[in-house]
Amino acid sequence: MKFRPIFFHMYTIRHSSYECLSFSFHLHSAFSCLFLFYYDFFNSLKSAFK
């Protein structure tokens, strides 16, 4: 895979959600990204209500 946009890598480094999107893109599956997103979301909720 030779085509790798620099701005894409900049965003993946800058924000974890973009990293998650690139991760699911390479796996050709959005479910992994959604799972990670909701997993982090519910973990942050649990820590907020402790």
C-alpha cells in the first residue's frame, strides 16, 4: 500500500477517534471502531459516577 496521505496520519496521531477509524478501515470493519468507542464511553461514564 503505497498511497498514504500525510494528513491522515497527522489526524490519527492527533486524535484517538481518527486512529480508531483508520484501524477499522484497515480491517474493513466499522464494528471494531464502534465497539471501542462505546467501550471507552461507558468506562468514562462508570468512572464519572463512582
